Amino acid sequence: MKILVTGGAGFIGSNLIRMLIQETEHSVLNLDALTYAGNLNSLSDRARHPRHQFIQTNICDSHSLDAVFADYQPNWIMHLAAESHEDRSIDSPDAFIQTNVVGTLNMLQSARRLYKSFTDSDKGVFRFLHISTDEVDE
């Protein structure tokens, strides 16, 4: 199985990827823009693992997402990428709207386009999971 994880260089995402690599046989594609919350050092112990791949991209870039989805063709998408920390939302609310709303919309649209290309059996396996913390503004 191929799993795409957004926000994989963040605290929750890196721990999720570490668990997936350690406890499953799944391949993991880690997408992260590496903004203030992303740190590839958090995955230094898994960075060169043969079932882990990293691509630096922003979920607000719909063309890049479509290319990644078409190339990787994940069975599961675990969408964790988000702007968080409420204090930051006061200083720069535009970034929150772009990532948390527009970026999530881009993820859903890319996933829908990919899903439409699948066979019926592939559609039965496909999952899109949106995972968030209590710090993501609503």
C-alpha cells in the first residue's frame, strides 16, 4: 500500500511516519512545505529508509499536487498539513486561510481526480483521512 502524508515533517506527522515505517510494510510519501513547524531532522532516523520518500511542496500549489498524485498514486492520503498556533493566526490570518482552507480544498480536488481514474477495486481501498489538532483555527 502507498500512503501519502502531508505535514510529515511536523510533530504529529513525523511520529505517524515513523510508526508507519516501523510497524507496517507500507510505502510513505511525505509532503511538507517545511515552514515554521516542519523540521526534517525529526525524521533523520527514517530519512533514508527505502519505503520513505520526501517531497518539499506546498499544498496550496494545486499543479504540484496533481503531479504528485498522478506520479505516486497513493491508496491512502493522511492530510495533516495545517497552520496552527492561535497566536500566529492573529498576526497572519491569510496564511491560515491559504493552508487550512485553500490547501485542504486542493488536496480534496486532487484526491477526487485521482479517485476517478481508479478501477472499482482500487476505489474500494482508497481512503482520505483529514487529521487535525485542537490548535487549528476554525
